[in-house]
Amino acid sequence: MFARAFVFVFTLLSAGLSWAGPEIQHWTTDNNARVYYVPAPELPMVDISVVFDAGAARDGDMPGTAKMTAAMIDEGTETMTADDIASAFANVGAKFGASSERDMAVFSLRTLTEEQAFEQALDTYTKVLSAPAFPQDAFGRIQQTLLTGLQAENQSPQAIATRAFYESLYNQHPYSVMPAGNADSVQKLKPADLKAFYDRYYVSSNAVVVIVGAVERKQAEQIAKQLTSGLTTGQPAEKLPEVPALNQAQQINKSFPSTQTTIVMGQTGMSRDDPDYFPLYVGNHILGGSGLVSQLSDELREKRGLTYGVYSYFRPMQQKGPYQFALQTRNEKAQEALTVLQDTLKKFITNGPTEAELTAAKQNITGGFALRVDSNSKIADYLAMIGFYDLPLDYLDNFNDKVNAVTLADVKQAFERRVNADTMLTVLVGGETETK
């Protein structure tokens, strides 16, 4: 039934008719957690997420703290070992997940709504979130895993380029910190550091609870209350500082023993609630966000054979996330590829897209939108974004209309105003570069 319903939705979209998004209900618990709920009775399952403003941007002078804290959450509580937790979820077919990026830490649960399975999964989930023990043995193992991953980065030109890009683009801003941290800081971390981070940021006033599934509103209220009752009320995380724009071009070259050069170019882009979001999003879809049919792919791959793939994307966050371009090419073609990349960007800023390109982009974006919300888990992901970034509750309802409203002038003006091809940060990592 659920799958058939979304096939019907997709048919409506394809026919150009309006689409009503899921019914989003929102409230705040007694201890200040924000709750977003969508009833979805088609399947006897529920997807729950608890999102904290506790990503790498909160690491301070100890990069890697947020990532290790999230990784340690299900490694033991005051009454359960890591094996106990894993068994409690597995025995009822529940799935627990944890992740941490720059803005947020997300903890998800998918479980059946059958009473015994649901109660066990929710009880375990609640204990994991509200009473982590940060045991020393698990800490040492996860710390070593993170250090091994950092060491592996040294063998990846993409990872080297990305780290250099973020560190140079954001300089002293909290977004300059890589979620994985660095070897020096990770080696210095102690379980007490994670506990202090948890005590500050894993509080109900800093949390968004998402519930999507076959539960009634009253039960959803009880779920939210149970999940947050064990958390300290605390205070929301401090507002992050604004991101300064680049005022001059910069190029960083790093040597790497490879026949290929990795090129990453970009600047600061936009925040999640940016007023230029839709013109920039649609415009970038045409320029470099639509895969093999983008302008960048046509110029660099199809016409000149300089790369197998090139892309560009905005990564909106609480403050301005990056606007990033990336490709790989043969060492001897690196400068040519970079020149074509820059020239294509400049031409797009000056001329904008064609009417045909804009029409195709709108059809591609809106035609595929239903597939991006065709499951409870995908809807839960959108609710987490809406709640965390305080977006309007009708965001999903209006998404396609906002896309369709974008004009050629909107795209051209937004790119002229917001994208400066002459002040880009460029990082090249390859076999014929010299370190600067």
C-alpha cells in the first residue's frame, strides 16, 4: 500500500499537478525539546531520530570530540554493556544508527510497532541516549579506529584535498575542523572529554526529536517525553559565528605520488535558510549538479576528455557551507582542466542558463522529488533537517513550487551576486605539483 501510494504521488507530479507533502505536526516538550511528527499508518513500523546541535563545529580546541562522542553512545550504559545493547536491538529486529558531521549529531531507531518489540527497542534507545558510560576499553578501540582512518587519509588525494580546502576556506571558523579531527587531538582525548561534551550538548534544549510511523499523536507525545526525560534540560548551543567571504584568490598545491591530479575549487556558499537557496540550487543543477548532462561535464568530459566526472554542489549548513567544485584529471592536463573549469564558471555567471536548460532542470528536480520522500526513513531525514534548521513546516509542500518559480533572471542575478569566480580557493593534489 505504501509503495503504491507513492507511485500515485509520482504520477501526479509527472502530470504537473500539485502535491501535498506529509502532515507535519510540531510541539515542544516540557523540557524544551522540539518534536516533529508525521503519522504513517501504512506499515507497522516507526522511524525515530534524535538530533543534537553537537557536530564537529562544537569541538573547540579538541577536533574529533564530537565524532568520538557519537561513536561511543552505544558502547555501554550504566546498566548495559555494548553486547547487551546490540542484542537488545537485534532480538526485536530494531536498527540503531549514529552519525556526526559538522552541524549535528544524529541518532536513529527503526523498529516494529508490535508492543513487545517496540517497548524493548525504545527502552534500550532511551538508555543509550540518556545514560552512556563511555567505558575505557571501548574508548581505546574507537580511538584507535579513528587514528587508523586518519592515517589512511594520507593515502587518499581526495581526502588530502578536502582537508586542505576546509582548513583554508574557513581558517579560524569552527567549520574548518574536520569531523574526524587530527591525529594530535584524537590522541589527547580522554573519556572525561567526551563526558564533558555530552553533558554540555546532549541536553533536551539542544535536541530535535523526529517520529515518523504507525503511532498515534498521543503515543508520539509519550515517545518524545520518554526519550528526553532522562536528559538534562540544559541550554541550546551557542550561535555559530558568521562565515567571512573570501576576498582574494588562493591556490594550494600539494605533491602526491599519482598519475592523476585531484582538483577542488570553491568558496563559501549558503546557509540552509538562505533567501537565494532555490535560484542557487537550480542554477547549480545546470552548471555542475546534474551529472553527465551538466555544463561542466559537457565542457570537461564530452568535448575535451579531460575527466571521467566533474561536479559542483552547495552544502548549506547553519552558517554558510561551501560551494565546491571537484574533478580528477591526468597530471599533464591539470592546468588545462582548471582553466576550462574556471572559464565555464565565469561564462555561467555572465550569461546564466538557457531557457531549455532551465526547463529541463526544473523537470528533473521536481520529477524526482517524490522518490526522495518515498519511505518513512527519508521523510524522517527531511523532518530532521526541517527541525534542526528551523525551516517552515510547509517546506516539503512548497518545494516543487519554489523550484518551478525560479526564472532565468533569478539564477543569473543570484550567481552574479553570490559567486565570485575571481576569489576562488583552489587545491591541487597530484604528482606534478609542488607544495606551497
